[in-house]
Amino acid sequence: MATESAPILPDMLQPGLRLVFCGTAPSRRSASEAAYYAHPGNAFWRTLHEVGITPRRFAPAEFPQLLALGVGLTDLSKHHSGNDNQLPRDAFDLDAFEARIRRHAPEAIAFTSKNAARAWLRHAVDYGWQDERLGDTRLFVLPSPSGQARSAWRIEPWQAVSDWLHTR
């Protein structure tokens, strides 16, 4: 774990983003490599390329390059790492997350798991667009790209968010 003063991974946020991916917390591998979705079993970077969000498959350490594509990254927990079931009950700072999103006002947030979306929305969710918004920001829920969630994996919601992104 990082100290409370420094986030484990920096937010990749700026005004004018079209889409921001939001996970629960960095994995231990991501924390140790200081890169989003760094575990080789995680399908995040492969999927971004397969659905056409990135022009090539980025390495996890190249995550800052997403900003040039109008895409950002954040997590609900900025100071804890590990699997969701390893996180303390108070790991998610939902007020800070809301403040970051309201400040940068991306067109959409894509939660990279039902767990992340449920934590924010505080109710059960299905994949796809949600009725709620965070300010003017639309909310989308994706299947987790984690290798540990392989049984629930479907690429179709990822393709749907990519298709939406390309119509902007």
C-alpha cells in the first residue's frame, strides 16, 4: 500500500476527455509496476486494441498516451491495492472520485467491473449504459478484464463503448 499522501497510480484526467475508464483499485502487480492493468492475465490493453480504442496494443507502462486519444484512467481507491476482496471496507473514496469527475467532466465513465459500478451507484447493475449520470457524465458498465473474472468475460460491451466513442 502507498501512503495516504500519494496515490498508488496517478489519475489520467484532464478537461475535454471523451471517456474515462474507472476500476476499483490497482492490482498488486499494477502497484508494483506503477502502471494501470499491468498483470499479464488482464485483458484491458489487448481489448482496447481489439475493439479499436487504441491504434495498437499499448504496454501497461504506456498508459499516459491514452490522454492523446481523449481517454483517461482512474480508480475508486487511490491509496490501496489488491483484489477487491482484499481491500479494506473504507478503500473507496467516493467523494474524491465524484469531485475528480465533476472537475474534469468527461463525456462518459466506463466502470471496468460491476464491482466498481456497484460501489459508486450503490445498487446492482447490468452491463451497458446506466440511467444515472454524474453531473453531465454518462455511465457505462463493462465486464472486468481481470483474468480472475474470466467466467464473466464478454467483449461485446467493450465493443459497444468503442462504437459510441467513435461516433463522438
